[in-house]
Amino acid sequence: MKVFSNYLTDIDDLKQRDITEGVLNWVNTKYPDLVPKIAWNQPMFTDHGTFIIAFSIARNHLAVSPEKKGITHFSNDITQAGYEYSKHLIRFPWNKPIDYLLLEKIIEFNILDKADSLTFWRK
């Protein structure tokens, strides 16, 4: 995924780089119809011009942003998986395995929920 190469190269911590690259590659492989792009200095995936999910790194976690509705819809699943979240992001700690099943649920929810969306963000 050439579109993310500069972003990944700029991650100094090799563990964080490997985890982030693994997640981005997983999304790209699992959802080949999603468009990978960099916007607002973070890697994200879109579908027919509408936002689906974005990622960013922080010192202690990989931040996953599926919009507020995606977080609200899966708040119980997020808590059960042992992750913390706020209105706009879920924190996947660097020292804990990535819950790909949870990511899959969130991405598929956003793809279906926004199938008819004509805007980038939900209104």
C-alpha cells in the first residue's frame, strides 16, 4: 500500500510501525473495495467518497476512529474486548493483541450504514 508508506516510515517505534502496518494491510486485504488514503495526516479508508474508518498512533495506543455512531453502536463490544473509548476513537493499546473481529464488525457496520451516504461524514 504505497499510499501509506510515508506515514509508516515516519513512525519511529518499530513495534508501533509493525502493528499499524499490519492493521492497515489487514483492512486493505479484507476490504479491497475500500479506498485507502491519507487525510488530516492519518491513514483512512473510504467507500464511494464517504468515510469508513481512520487510524492514528499515540504513545500508548493505536487510535481507531469509526465516527461516533460506530463507537456508540459497539460500545458494549468495545468494553468487553477490554478497550477504552471516547466519543470519537477507540484505543487499542500497543501491548495488547488487535481484536480483528471487533474491527470487522465496526467496518462492516459503517459500510452498510453509509451505503447510501452522499457526504463524507455522517450528518
